[in-house]
Amino acid sequence: NAGVTQTPKFQVLKTGQSMTLQCAQDMNHNSMYWYRQDPGMGLRLIYYSASEGTTDKGEVPNGYNVSRLNKREFSLRLESAAPSQTSVYFCASRPPGAGADTQYFGPGTRLTVL
Amino acid sequence: AQSVSQHNHHVILSEAASLELGCNYSYGGTVNLFWYVQYPGQHLQLLLKYFSGDPLVKGIKGFEAEFIKSKFSFNLRKPSVQWSDTAEYFCAVRSRYSSASKIIFGSGTRLSIRP
């Protein structure tokens, strides 16, 4: 199993450009998450998806949209990038079942918005 | 609202020194507690977790953490650190009966080990 994969690993955008961060997992997990990691602020949840076709807002959803078209993939879209969205973005997935609270994280996407 | 506090932002130790990283949370109900580690250039990995039972939890690589309910704390410890423990450490908490989305992470503690 590849686990949780993310593309791209690095991206530089100009203010106002749009892009989609891709995330996929091959562990048959139902729940998937998008976090951003900023210095001194830890991880903050942007959006999550409890199952295929459902998504919900997390702590910091403004400026982002997500799409969960199938069980494997959960994409994060920036429609009009802003410098405040410069961050490292982590995707994670969680196995189903009671007590299965372990989240598996992807390697991250480092995004810079100029 | 739930929150997690990691008061040590940067800890510098020599090899073989003992480690204790503080983590306090604010939530009065039943919680699940986690410590994650992020080595330089890598993604987060779970070190250990507490759900119930023995409040002293053993994790990977010689780490352990103790849940002290009366102090709302879940401090991470290691008796003797190695240079390879250089990383950033994140404490996280989830209310036992909330959805999995409600995992709250602390701001992280950067650990630097001097060889």
C-alpha cells in the first residue's frame, strides 16, 4: 500500500491564481481530512469528509473548496490564492470502526503564494 | 471550546538527557489523547495514544506519556534522548463522543538534540 499520497509536493502561485491539491489513499478509509500547518499554530483543520460524497467545514475553511468524488480521493481547491494561504498542507485519512482514531498523514504540499 | 496548549515552543537538549514535553488541554469530558512526531522533511506519524485504562502509555522509540486527569495533562517523556529524536512534536486531543473531525492539535514543540 502507498498509504496517503499528495500531489504536488511543492507549488508556487501568484496571488489570484487557482489550483487544486490532490490527495489519495489506498487503505479503503472512509474519513479524509485536509489540514494546514503554519509555524507556531500547529495543524488546523480546513475541511473533512466522513464518506464519499460528503464534506464539512473545519476550523479554517474560508478560501478553500473540497471535493470527494470517490472513496479514494479528496481534493482541495484554492479558487483565488492569497499570500495568507502560504502554508504546508497535509491530507490525512482515518480507518473506520470504533476506537480507530489513528489518522494517517500524507507527506504534505508546500505552497507559496506570492 | 476545546484547546490544547504546548508551552514549550523549542527545547534543546544534549544526547542522553531526559525529556519531558508538556501538554495541557481544556475539556471537561472524556477525551482521547495523542502525540504525533514530525521528523525534518517528513509527515506526521503517531507516537502514542491514550483512549482508556492505564494512564501511562508506552509508544514507539522509547517514548511514553502519562495522562493525569486532575491536571488535564498528557506530558510526553523519554528517559534518554538521542540525536535522531530531533523533530517537532504535536499533542492532540479529541472529545470521546465527538466526530473524528474534532481532533485539536497543539502548536507543536520543536526538539533539538545536541550530539
